Amino acid sequence: MLYFWISLSSAYQKTISNEEIALISYVIFITLTLVTAFVLFFVVFQKRKNQLLINQVKQQQKFDEELIKTQQEIQDETIKHIGRELHDNIGQMLVMSTMQMNAAVKVVDNDAKTKVSNAAETLKSTLDEVRALSKSLNSDVIFNLGFQKTVKNEIHRLNKTGLLEASVSIIGEKVDFENKKDEIILFRILQEFFSNTLKYAEADQLKITIDYQEKVLSITAEDNGIGFNIKTAEKSSGLINMEKRAELLNADFQLESRAGKGTILTLKYPYKSA
């Protein structure tokens, strides 16, 4: 009898032990399932959140690019309009003035003839300068002439002002751009550099190098002016426009300057086609 109760007690304890193990296993399984589900949910949520952030950044970048393009188009149209006005209106007025001065040379007495003749020559030089300036401002002219020839014309115009000595060097075989508008944007960057050199640099020399390399067009513009400290100098609208235009072309833009050492602009424009 005693043996029976001992056997029954052992069987009961064994049964309880198996039930406890099953319960513990069930709890562990449920816990692991919940933890796994939570981890998966967190990973998916974080991935979705990151994707949304990436999409927002891309949309903002696209918006900024479109805004820059629009601003550049507006500026280009304004510059083009000024160029046309210079050529059509002011240019025609100077033509008429030159003709009148030439006519006056023939009728004035000898004492005044030299002065009138000099004035007529000055008017003619002014007319030539206005015509050259109108060409450099009109993007249609730049589009037709191409980047290289337009730069050469601008260097010639700068030399005629007598304010500095400018030169341009061409290295390598000329490569035609796949996107002709890129030529206009590149020229506008250089034109802004030329303008800053004339206004602020107090330079007497300006050197331009156009190097047609295998994969990029390397452009260097260097003056021997007073220079400035790039780190402390406040960025002007002109400098910002240069950088933004370079971004539109995916071009590498570098501006180096030191007080008393002049300023160097380096552009590396990747070709769209070779």
C-alpha cells in the first residue's frame, strides 16, 4: 500500500513537471515571437522613415535645382534684353552721332577740326565697345559663336578698355558640347569673374587657360590683383551665382585667393560626350 502511494506521488510530480516545462516553453515562445515581431516592426518602421527622409531630401534638392534654373533663366533673359537694347537703341544713337560728327569735321574751321575729329573717333570707339558688350550679354550670340570664341571676344574687349592686359591660352583639341546651354552658363561664370577682377582686384593682368582634357574641360582664370581672405570675406551675390551655376553643370568649382597674391578660379566641367 505504501509503495502504491509513493508511485502515485512520483507520477503526479512527473506530470506537474512536464506541465511546467510546457508552460515555460510556451511563455518563452510567445516572448520570442513578440520580441521578433517588435524588432521587425521597428526595422521596417525605421527603414520606411529613412526612405521618407531620403525622398524629402531628393524633393528639396530637385526643388532647389528648379529654382536655381528658373533664376538663371530670368537673369539670362534680363541680360539678353539689356544686350539687345544696347545694340538696337544706344548703338543706333551712337551711329547717328558718329555720322553727324563726321559731317561736322568737313565744315568746321581748321582750329576746331582736330577737336571734332577726335570726338568723332571717340564716338566710333564707344560704338565698337557697345557692340562688343552687347554681343557678350546676348546669349543667342554666345550660343551661335560657341564658348571658346566668345571667351576670346571677351578677352579682346577687355584689352580694348586699357584697364588691364588679358590673355587666353587654348590647350588640346576643341570639343563640342552636347548641351549648348552649358556653354552659356560656363561663360557667365567667367564673365562674373572678369567683372569682379575689374571692380575689386586692382589687377593689371588676367590670364585664362582653356584645357580640353580627356574627360573634362579644365578652365583656369587668374589675376594678379590684391586678393582677399576667402574665409572671412562675405559672399557676394556674384560669387554665389558663380557657385550655383557650377552646380547646375555638375562642375567642380574652386576659388583660391590670398591677400596680395591675386585670385584663381578653377572650373572642371565634365563632358556630356567625347
